[in-house]
Amino acid sequence: MEIPLHDALRFVESCIERHAEQAWRAAYVMLSNAADADDLLQQAFLVAWRKADSAPRDNTWPWLAAIIANEARNFRRKRARRRGVSLQSIGEPAMQNDPDRRLQQAELAALVHVSLAELSEDQRIAIVLTHLSGLSQSQAAEALGVPLNTLKARVRRGLDSLRDALGKQAPGLEGTLKNLQVGAPPGGFIAAKASWTASLSAHVAVAGTATAAGAAGVKTVIATAAAMLVLSVGVIAAIVSQPQKPAPKQQAAAAINDEPMAPKDNSSMPEPEPVRANRAEPIAPAQREPQPARQAEPEEVPEPAPEPEPEAEVRPQSSVETPPPSGAPGFGARWSSCAGPPGDLKDFWRVWRDRKATCLEKAEAVHGLGSGDRKLIDAYLAVLESDVWQYRASVTAAIQGETDEGLLAALENFLFDEKDVAKNPSAAEHILWALYNNSTWATPEKWDQAVSLVTAKKVPDKVKARMLRELGVFRGDPGDEDAQAAARHNVKILVDLLAFGRDENKLNLELRNLISDSLASLTGKDFGDGVYMWQYFVATMKESEPLKPRQALRFKDELAEVELEGMSFDSPTPRPTNMEVLVLPEFGCSSRYWQPYLHRLNRTFKVTYLDLPDCSRMRDLEWMRNPDGSINRKAYYYPLKQVVELLEEHRKQEKQKKVGLIAHGVSAWIAFEYLRLHPESVAFAVVVQGWSGQESRERARSNMEQSKDDAYKYCAQDLIYDPSGRIGRLSLNEEQKFWAQTGCYKHRWGDPKALEPIFYAQEPWQKQFEGDVRALVPKYEITDWAKSKRVNVPVLFVSGAGDPMYPEKDEKTFKKIFTNMTWATYEDSADTPWAEEPLRFEDDVQKLIDDNKIVEGLKKLGQDR
């Protein structure tokens, strides 16, 4: 820890004093049991002590609430979930003098407690944080580490379930939750606070004595711990025996105990392990309020049975929390808890250079580098030039949270030295991102230095491109004066760079396009690369007229028991047609990774980015079969036909005569089904890295499994879902899982040292369905309908040859089905060619549109603006 043990203890003690009632209320409702809530808070305060160095300096409650929520998850996973809540066990409200009124309030409170206990864990925690703990939805989403929309969906569904359960008593539900009566801790809050503080002090004593005594002082440690526990029990007993005056907010209530529990002997309870999924999991800098580590759900393993047929899993799992992209709040806050004084660099270099060291040992060495010493820079550069994104993510996270002036100065000197940057382009891109997202370093003067970086001759284009993207991020709320001032400042820089780039083509077309796109992002205007228009805009820009940055317009449709969610962007210039282009992400991903790249297409069409819906509540699903032939209600095959009908219904509701389709990966199968079932509804389609069916995908997966690169080999195995754990991701050990995570995102880009894979591993880039039902890759073969169906819709197939799962043998198959198709292979790209070679992708899509007169055809149909 960066702060002394006892300073951290005093800090958490102050948190207990300030937030005891809030903490108890949250824990009590999450677990529906007083004894469990007491145990939970003891553990939560211990975790808070361990993470005290990453706590915010002002409002500590959201940070503490996040820890309590995470520990509640862990607690429920360790113990079988109890069922039922006794109505008599709910405490009687003391706020009403009317006995009838008190009885009504008690019965309503009991019913709400019962209904809350029956919600899914995610929904219950979301409601507790937003309706009982005083957090805003934004604070709760950030605390839980989930997208705001996901949090809102959980709250909405939870409230709907509660309203259904309450029936006639549902009106005023939000007020009922806000004032929900909760029983006090056994003995009252004074005794409880003393108990929690004493328990924490005992653990601190163990830790402090162990540090002082070392390995030889085990007896001393045990004696000290025992003495502290005896003292704690005596203090608590003395407090409980004294008469207590009820606190103003204290409720005289009994615990909600639905099943008797055996007495707990906390004195022999072992010290909890640090909250980490495995040794390789990085812990890094705090920029937002800390988020406790999220541990993977335990997999259900059935009884031994004959070998089941392997199934591909839709959603890759990652236990490693990683940084978000430009504009996002910051890296996972818990990564910073290891960022203390640097350890012995000799130990790091010994492990780092050891060819026999495992990936987990190297990850541990990287995580142990610490911060605050300019001597770290050589180690940082070595790590940032590796092709393992987890190592790079850890260091980049540490830099983003760095406050030491000496180390920041050393990193700055490296970044603005042309020769150093040219030798270490990967390190430069990562350091650039981290520094310009470091609130300590990124002052207005530092943004001025961006000009020298972009105009330098020897600086690689990838570094210049990253700088231009960072300049185009609107950092803060559009109504914030400081954010507006910073944005206006960067607009002026970008316009000067655009003029420089247009002068004798000193910057290539891709970089100039990035400048104009960054300007459009900051201002909401779109003058392309028209220098004079942008210069006039800057000359007439007034501080009294705030900029209106480009913002997403979100929507949600309720169709056939399924929520169809997505977003689009306004066009600052009139479009020639109102046709909608639906963009479908790869399974397991949100549509977010598309958004920085399709704004030019948005000038011609309305581009709508869809997130694949959770279909687990649909009827007539095909469920996985257990080896004995029985239905496994924990896993279903994603229903292509039903999803296509959802999209077709969406088209009709939007009054679209035709739509365009852009699909990536397995989502190409949704596009193919749409083309098969409703070819008259599709104007054109673009399929990126799509396979002709399971056979093709399995062939590509098998090829990747033969790779000599462990990252690709274990990534291929990770794509197999076998609930028995004999093969596939459940059979992998910790080191193999680490490599699988590496390969899962490494294959996205042809450049193995790219920064983007770190972004894609972040939760906002992943699509997580709610509940515990698993979606499996659907059963699909395009050849099943190839003989009876040919499609004449214009289709562009785009694939990156650098992806180890490149569908190289599918071109002939597709030509048998699609009479108007174009096959494009991008040699320098991998799984995301539209992002790796954006100019070529834009040209290929535009050629498809022009050659097939798409816009002209839409006008004839009357689908113009």
C-alpha cells in the first residue's frame, strides 16, 4: 500500500462512522439476512482498508457502495441462496403512531423485501444502489463497472418485476423503496460500528505484525491477533451491555432470518485472499471511483457423462479489466492498488528476460513495477513494445494515474523526441494515450505540444493518428465551461494542423481525414477538409456560443419480448436519402467499436449501430441438449430467423422501404438469413470477416489452434464450450486462460502491438446478456439453401488476411449464391479491416453504392429525404 497501514485504518474507521447506516441498509437488502449482512460488512471494510490508497478524496460513499456490492456477489456465490423471507422478521416501522398504519407499512415493507429477494442478483443490486443507497444511475453504473444503458435496463426490469409482485400496492414504488424500513444490526448501530472497527483493527494488527516480524515471527503474529480479538470482544460486550438511546434514524427491527445458521467462529477465520481472479490480473491506476474486482461466475459442471458434442460459445470471457478508449472515464480503478514505490528493478529484468518464465510470472513482474521513479522508463518501454496486450495495459494504466513529476517528465521527454518515438512506435502510442488522459499532466500547454508531434517528419503515422484522435475527444459534459474551453482550444489546434497538412500534402489523406473527423466530433459541424471554412468557423467562434459536440442518439424498441437497442448520429448536412444502414457487431461485442469509423457513410445514409439482443426470453428457442438427451436450459442457440424478423419489424416501424446491412463475424449469418428471407427489403450488404457456416468457422478455428503462437492456440480452444470441462475453455488452466485472453483481442489488428485490443477488452466494448443463460453460436450452413436460392442483392465481402481465422476458402461458396458480389482481401489487416485500412474500406463501400446506383434506386422508390 502507498499509505501507512494505520493511516488506512483511520480512514476506513471514518468511513464506518459516516456511512454505517447506508452500508448496513445496502448490505441488509442485498442479502435479506442480518447475520449475513454483518459478515458482509466486516469483509467489505477489510477490502476498503486494502484499497484505501485508491479511494476518492471527496465523496467516498459511491466507492464504498461498489465494494459492498461486489462483496455481496462473492458472498452469495459462496453460499447457497436462501429462499423465502418471514414476514414476522421484518422490523416494525417506528415512524407512525397509528397502529393500523404501522401494520400496513410493515406488511408493505415485508412484501417489498420478499420481492426484492426474488429478483435476479444484478437487478437487486442495481435497485439497491440507485433507490436505497442514494447513488445516481451514472454513479451506480460506474461503481459496478457496467455501461449506463445496462444499469438502466437492470433497474427498469427490476422495478417492473416489483410492480408485478406488488399489484395494487405498486403505485409510489420509488418512494416506498426510498423509505424502505430495514432492521438495525443486532445490538444497534453503536455496537455494530464498534464490532466492525474492532474486527478491522484485528486484521490490521495481523498485517502490521507480520510485516515487522517476517517469517520468523509467526508466533508473535498469532499472539497479537488473538489479543486484539479478545480485546475486541470485551469492548463490544461492554458497549452492548450499556443502555442505548435510539438514534434518530435507527429502526427498532429484527433481522430477516429465513433459515437458522450455525454459530460462526470468526476468531479462526483465515485472512481473505486479495480480490483477484488470478495472478495475471492487473491492478492499476485510479482515475474514477474504484471498482472492486469482478470474479467470474463458477461454471456448472454436470455429472460425468459421455463426451458431448463441442459447441462454440458466443461470448468470450475475460477476467482482466482493461482501459477504455479515448473519451471514456479511465482505466479500471483497481489496477492502481499495486502502484506503490517501485520494487527492485533487477527482479523485474531477471523475470522479463527469462525465456523460461511463464506469462503469469511476467505479468506479476510487470504489475509489481510500481510507479513514482524515473528509472522505470526503460522497463516501461520494454513492456510497451511487447505483443501481449495485458502487459501493455498494466503499464499504460499506471502511466495514466501517475503523479510523480520526475517520471512524468521522463515520459514526456521520450514522447517528444522524434528519434526515440521512431524506434519505439508502440510505446509512443501507448504513452501518448496515457499522458493525454492523465489529469495531472494534460494541461492546456501540453495540448499545444501536440502540434510538434503531428508535424514531425520522423514520428510514425500511427502515433500521429493517435494524437489526432485524442485532440478530437470532447472531455466532459457539453454544459461544462472548462470542457468547452478545452474543446475550443483544440479546435484551433486542429484547424492549424489541417492547414499544415493541406500545404503540399505534408500529411497523408488518412491523417487529414482524421483531422476533419476530429473537428466534426468537437463541433457538430462538417466542412470536410475545407480549410477556409474551418478557419472562418474559428474566426467567428464565440465563447458565449457553446460548441455542440457530436453525440449519439440512443433508441430502444420492445419487439416480441425482446429489447432491440442501438444508436445513431445526426448528420450536419442534408442526406440524399433517409435509408437506414443497420450495423451488426460480432457476437460478444457491443457496436461501440464501429462508431469512430463510419461517419462518412453517415453523410449518405442514416447509420444505426445495433447491439445484438438477449433472446433468452423468446419462445421456441432451440436449447442445448445434455449428453443424456435432456434439455439444458442454461444454454440456447442464438435464433437467427427470429432476430431477422425483429429487424424486419424494425424496418417497417421506421417506414423504411429498404435497409442496408453491415455485419461482422458470426453476425454475418444474421445478414445472410435476412438476404434469404427478405431480399426485397435489403438495398445492399457489407459482410466483414464472415464465414459461410459452422463448418467454415470450425476450419478457421482449427487452423488457429495449430498456430505456434500460444495466444492464438489457446484462443482457438477458448472458443469451444463444453460444460463437462473436458475440452474447451473450461479445461484451460490459469496460464492457458491468460494466453486465450491475449489471443482473443490480439487477432483484432494486424499490428500485434496495437493499442486498440486493449480498448476492445474493456467492458463497454463487450455485449453481456443479463441472467445466467448462455447464448451459443447458432447452427448454420449457408449451403443448406444454396441450391434452391440465389440472391441478387449487391454484397461486398471484406476480410483481413492477417486474421488467423481468415475465411479464405469461402469465396467460391458465396459466388454460388450471390449473383452480385465483390470479394476484397485486405493483406495488411486482421479482424477489423474497416478500422485498420479505413480509406480503402470507405472507397470499397462507396464503389459498391455507386456501381449499383443505390441512391438513385432509392429515389425511384420514393425513399429520399
